[in-house]
Amino acid sequence: MPAVSKGDGMRGLAVFISDIRNCKSKEAEIKRINKELANIRSKFKGDKALDGYSKKKYVCKLLFIFLLGHDIDFGHMEAVNLLSSNKYTEKQIGYLFISVLVNSNSELIRLINNAIKNDLSSRNPTFMCLALHCIANVGSREMAEAFASEIPRILVAGDTMDSVKQSAALCLLRLYKTSPDLVLMGEWTSRVVHLLNDQHMGVVTAAISLITCLSQKNPDEFKTCVSLAVSRLSRIVSSASTDLQDYTYYFVPAPWLSCKLLRLLQCYPPPEDGAVKGRLVECLETILNKAQEPPKSKKVQHSNAKNAILFEAIALIIHYDSEPNLLVRACNQLGQFLQHRETNLRYLALESMCTLASSEFSHEAVKTHIETVINALKTERDVSVRQRAADLLYAMCDRSNAKQIVAEMLSYLETVLKVAILAEKYAVDYSWYVDTILNLIRIAGDYVSEEVWYRVIQIVINRDDVQGYAAKTVFEALQAPACHENMVKVGGYILGEFGNLIAGDPRSSPLVQFNLLHSKFHLCSVPTRALLLSAYIKFINLFPETKATIQEVLRCDSQIRNSDVELQQRAVEYLKLSSIASTDVLATVLEEMPPFPERESSILAKLKKKKGPGAVSVTEMEDGKREGGELNGGGDRGPDSTPSPSADLLGIRSAAPVSAAPTSAGSLLVDVFSEAGPAASSAAVNDEGFLRFVCKNNGVLFENQLLQIGIKSEYRQNLGRMYLFYGNKTSVQFASFTTTVSCPGELCSQLNVQSKPVEPLVEGGAQIQQVLNIECLTDFSEAPLLNIKFRYGGALQNLTLKLPVTINKFFQPTEMASQDFFQRWKQLSQPQQEAQKIFKANNSMDTEVLKAKLLGLGMALLDNVDPNPENYVCAGVIQTKGQQVGCLLRLEPNAQAQMYRLTLRCSKDSVSRRLCELLAEQF
Amino acid sequence: MMRFLLLFSRQGRLRLQKWFTPMTEREKKKIIRDMTTLVLARQPRSCNFIQWKDLKIIYKRYASLYFCLGVENQENELLALEVIHRYVELLDKYFGNVCELDIIFNFEKAYFILDEFLMGGEIQETSKQMVNRSIEASDMLQETLEEYMSKPAF
């Protein structure tokens, strides 16, 4: 069958969908959608009556827009109109729209119900099925009222088509779940039970879900289903894999129906009738036996379907809890699965064994697997499997193995810290994070270190959108009669800061909040009590109405005469403060905490310190974020702007932290010193070394008896990196070794050089390395200075060198043909753009040497440009942050005279001059 | 019973959402967000089941698409996996080598096929033949090609 233009493919819809897919940004998508919405709205409002096809197409577009995550506030009426169309596809789209988008607009529900009623009585099975689906999808009370009596009739009527029966059974189930009071048992009930005998497997499969639900609620009325279910199950279990034709799934006969039958039987105790019971036990034994048979197919679908039935049979065996033989067999079977290579089976075996452990018949059998389970707790890679292992250990624990299990669980709990880290690492919304950490404190409070609850408070204080939620959540958590002290700490802090956000609700009025906190006070340790006292004084500020109550508490002897100095001092000071300070003063003293300057997560810092086995490495942490980022990339473009999972957790890095001012002042101070240093001794000594590096990047920059300085450098565009290697040639240590790089005069605005400090000690014979990052802001003529100071023996050594950072380092070679070259040469004809020098050759005039030098310069050496083959021409562009400077060079050697004439033409005159100066010394 | 079925891409873009119980848009958005984060963060070769609140989440990746089914606690996880697989087979039979694009461009068909297979969060029909027969029958009810070609494109 063709893929895209199936059936009635709507071309307009397909075009619209591709348009949306081609949108490069969310803005573009919204623009395109708004355009479409306007178009549809005008079509719906227009004078011309729309034909069914157009209506269907527009309704379908609206549906698509809605499913993209946009709100749709019109079109419902047109969709309802489609319901009464005679064309199947129009009706179908109408129903789909209603199912997906219906709201409790009672006016529309009445119209929809009308259409449904018509279709139900149409006797057209496809129309009836559509209507039943719609009822099941919407499942509202109004619909239950309208159809709860009609559907049972359709279900059991003799002339109803099988497909309609299936839909009717499940539709009725839906209504029964939403409004059980409206579905009245009656004469149809017994006939529904007999659907278990229906010839059509599909009808049985659908009906059994309904029967199971009804049996759970009315076991007595439906108990005849037990024997029917057993005989049906028996027929399926004993059938060959081909007997059931298309209801056989990967060689497993009717797995869905088998599981449903086994589930239905779990609603009842073991059958009383001996024959029925015998037959059932036989079925269960057959299922257990089949598990040992070799698989009929290697496909995972085969083993899944087969094992699904097995697990459901084991659930029934556990439910009966009366057949020791079957229970032990079940336990052995699960024991095999505990070591299965499929993670899914290990997970399910652990889960299932958990219930088995509570049976007296199998408890001992389960216990024999303790080593395997402990091993699973330790080694399973998947946290959900480990969780199951922990649950099972809990379930199998008794006096005989308590010590072993408790020890294992304790070591498992050490992962609490990691839970907190993961929660923060993957937090996409902060309410989730708050929930998780509070849960962690609740479940494993003793294992939650201080860092964990500090961090949750930092996060709450820094995120105003989560403060109200956090206040509400801690308030609820503190309701527990015995809550962990760490919870009291978090609660005291958060309510003291943000209790006002929930004070509007009478259930959490200021006084209720205070009483709740104070009820925990006497059970807490000194540090927590101190924290609570601070929370109380904040309450006086937030809620003046609590002042009298709180002052009374502070005033009582157990506070102001407390033997603990800290508590006593707080009580006395807070009491005084609240009595004498004006409300303004109080408000200032107790102002809300400013946001914490963002720094490394305290939890992560702790983990790093720990560096124990299994500690999360920082790279792993960052990888996680990156992965999270990718997840969001182009992903969630829905209207709500969820913070990207890759976003910094606190998201305040851009908001200026309070402490910004002193820090920058500090760094300014450092800058003043660093400029002063080299400026004082600017006697640069190594011009010669400097010039050797104009046409090369690597080599020895300086060497004397003590020290050798090598450099390696690389440049790209306007950026460069230089590695400096300081070698101690002596056998004695250099002490107080410092290096300073500075840009004298106007160079500091032209070139940006950053260096990292070096180790102050250089051992004899050792070499240390320093990296400089260089950025060319605009063209420059001076060179940065490197000042080196160190102590050798008793003597202070001080040395200043020019760093070979020259403008030509930022060249990008430009290839061009002869014609272009001369055209540009002419364009750069203003006198100041040209710089020229005629000079005597200092070195050999060998062609290869010259070529190598010119290439080292960074320009492109152009062949076949100059009419005189003896001459050299070059072209290049200097990249600075601000601009690009185009440069052309011509070098004319005169071998006889041992002279050169060098000409430079650049788009910037200062560059021409500087390059000319530099190059005149090179040849 | 099943509560919801979500199809989303490796990048977290939702391709299909089916809710079997009434839910507010807010709740749906929250679940979609939770599911995509939860499932996409799973390591390969983890088990296909996750306990989430009071639901079991069963997920499986087919090529670029994740199928994620939320079921109530007493449901059988392995069969839920096969519910997903059977749905993929049904899509494949209808579209022929189904891919993500088929579902994007024919989302309404994907819904119709699902409706033949599941209803109200329960299995309605497990037979591939039966489901396909219904789908073909409804395709037969659609307009003839001539009718379709004579419609304006926009």
C-alpha cells in the first residue's frame, strides 16, 4: 500500500504539515500556525457554506495544531456538524476531534449526544462503533447519563455484530468506571457472563475486561464466571499453537485472553468444586511445564508472551496461597529468572518473588535466593532493578537473616548522596527537585548530610517561582507526627522565609504554621532549635499577629534561661529586638535573604571531596547536562517555556550576585600592580630573539646560564595560543618564580593577552610550562612584555623580554591570480597605504630560504603573478577582532647588488609601515 | 487498564498522544514532560519497565520513535510490551514499512488504527487480520479517487 497518500489523503493538510516541519524556529512555526488559524477562522465565518470535505480538512488541521501543543478555541461546532455527515471519513474526523479536544461545554455535549444517539440507532455497525468509541473516549458523566441504559442492551442483543459487541463491552466498562451508580445490574448481567463462551475470541477478549471489573465489585453476582473461565483457559492452554489461528501470537495461543482469564480468577478464592479445581491446577501445571520446554521461536515476542502467562499464573498461585507444591515450583521458576540475561525478566522475578516471600509455604524457598538478590542490589546497572531487589530483601527479611540484610541495606543507603546529585543533575523543574529532596529526607533522613538540605534551601531562595510550592510542600511534610529533624530544619527555614506565601489559606494560617513548627521544637537538637528561634523572629516580622504568642514562647524560662549559651542568647536578643525595634527596623533586620551567589553545588563539592569508589566524576556530570541539552534541542517547542534541562540549575548566573562589587574591585587592584611591575624595568633586552620569531612560531626565545625559555605558538584567525617553557638549567631550585605578561601603552587596547600563573618553585633541571591566550583586537605595532622574577641562591633575578607576538601572526593567506593581484595593487594606491624600503641583504639570497621565510610570514606566496620571475609577491588578510586588513607584498631581490626592495600595500597604513619594519630585518 | 500511550522521537518531540481517562491539559503536559525526560534518560539495555507514581511505565524504542505506555499497577508488563509491538505491527501492515514520517503525515490514521486495537484502555481486538479488515473496510467507505482529485487543494 502506498505510504503517504492513503485513502482520502488531504493534500492541503499534508502541505501544511510539511510547512510546519520546515519552520526553522519556534517563532516561524507560531507565525505559520497563526496564519493558518486566521485562514480557517475566516473560512468558518465566511458567507459561503463549506462543503463537507473542506470542513473535514480544516477540522483536521485544527486537530494537528492542537496536538502540536497550541490552544484551540474554535472549530468545535464545525466538528460537531461533521458527526451528522453521511460520509464515513467526515464523521470519523469529527469524532476524532471530539475525542481529543472535547471540553465540558454542556451546550456542545447535548449536540454530541444527539449525534451519538442517531449513530447508535443507525444499525450501521461502523457508525455504531464510532459512536461507542466516542463515548468511551470522553467518558463524561453526561454521556453516562444518556447512554448507560442503552449500551447493555446493544451488548447482549442477539443480532448485534461481533465488532459492535466488542466496542459495547469496553464502552460499558468505561462508563461503569466513571459512574458505577448509573450502570444498573439487571437481566443483562448473566448474559454478559456467558460471553466467556462466545465463539469469537475477540468478543471474549473484550468482554472479559468488563466481567473482571464487574466481578471485583459484585463477586457474588458474577461467581458463575469462575467455572466458565477455567474451562476456557483449559481449552486455550491445551490447544496446539495453530488451533487459534490469528489469535495465536508468535506461537503462543491467545496470550492476552489467557492472562485476562488468570486475572479474572484472581478475583475469587480457589474453586470449591473439586472437578473445576482439578482442571485449573492442571492448567497451572501445564503453564509451569511449558516454561521448561525449549522455545518455539527465538523472537523476544514469543518469550514475552509465554512468560506473561507464566507470571500471571504465578500471581494466581500466590493469590490462592494453598498449594505448597505449586508455590515451590513457582519460586524455583522465579529463581531461574533471577539470573536470566534479560533484564526485564530479572526485574519481574524480583517483583513477583516479593509477594511470594509473604507466603508461609514459600518464605523459606524465597530465602534460599538471598545471595543472588544481594548481588542484584550491588551490581544491577539499572536503578529500577536495584529498587526491586531492595524491596525483595525487605520482604524476605526475618530473624534469621536480619543482620546480613540490614548491613547490605545500610551500605545501599549510602547512595543517598548520589540520589541528591542525580536529582539536581537532571532537574527539569524545581518543584520536582524540591519534591525529590524532601522525599529523600522523609525516607532516609539520617543519611541526608547537611549539604543536601543546604542545597535545597539555596535553590528555593534563588528561585522565586518555586518558593510558594516549597512552603506548601514542607508544611504538608511537617504534618507527619514523626518527621526527621532535617525536615524540621528545612521546614523552619523555608516557612520563616516564605511562610507568608501560604498564609492566605486558613489551614496554613500564620498561627497554624507556628504551632506546627513549635510542636517539633522540644524534640530537636540545639542547632535545630537555634534555627527555629530564628524562624520565630522572622515570623514576628512576617505576621505581626503572631507577635504576642511568640514573645511568650521566647520569654519562658526554658528559653531565656536555657543552659545552652547560643539558645539563651538568641532568645534574649530576639525578645528584645521584637519588643523595642519599630516595624521598619524589624523589617530591615529581617529582610528576606538575598539570592545566594551561584557557586558549585555544595553536594557536588562534597562528593568530589569524597572521591570514593563510584563517585560521579565532573565530566560525567557535564556529560549528563549535555545529553540533557540535546534532548531539548528542537524538542519541546510547546508554548510553556520549561527551563532547558541543560540550563544551570539555579539559572541566576546572569543576574548579578550581591558580592559582585568587592570582587571586581579586588581584581582591579591586581591589574594596577601587574602594570606597575614591568613598566618600572622596561629595559627590554632581547630584540634579537624577538625578531627571529617573525617568520617562525617555535624555538628558543631566550637562554642564559640559568634559564632557557622555549616557545611554541599557534594562531587561528584573530586568536592565538602560546606555550612558554621555562627550563631551570641549574641544579638548584628557583624560588618565588613569577612571570607577568603586560601590554605597554596603547597595546593594552589592541591586544588581549591572558596567562595563568605558574608554580612558584622550579626544581633544578626541571621545566615548567605556561600557556598564554592571545586575542588581536586591532592592528598593533608594539610587542607584549614578559617579566620574569625568581630567586636563584640568594639573588633576585629580574628579566624582561619582548614576546614575539607580531601583527603578521594573524595573517590568513589569500590565493589570487595575476590579474586580481594587480587590480588590487592599483586600488591600494594612496601614498600612505604603501611602505617601501630598500636594504642590504643580511643573509643568503637563496630562493628556497626566501620562500620558506615568506611562507612563515603567513601570507600566500603567489606564483606566476609578477612578470619578473625573480620577484616574489604575496597576499594575505590580517584578521583582527574589529576588522580585516588586506595586504599585498612585493619583494625584488637584486643579487648583484645584494640588495632588496620591499614594497607593502595594505588597506590600513599603520599595517604597511609595521610590516615593512618587521620584514626589513628578516632577509 | 492502560492510562495513556505516547509516541515521541529521540529529540523528545511528541508524535502521538492517546489518553484513556479524562485528564486536564495541564496534567497531560506534565505527564508528557515527565515521560520524555524519564524515558530518554534511560541507558540502553536497561529494563523496559519503570515504576512511576502509581503507574507502571512500559516503553520501547522502534527506530527513531519511543513508544511509552502507562498502565495501572496490576497490569502485566510483558504483555504491555507486546501491546506496543502489536500496534507497531498494525501500523506497519497498513503503511508498509512504517516510519516516523508516516505517523506525522497520517496522524489521524494512526489514531484510527489504535482505536480498532484498543478502547477505553483495554484490548479490543488482538487479531491482526481482524483489525486490518476493519481498517480496510473503512478505507473502502472513503471517497473515490475522482472525488478526491476534484477537490481544491486549499
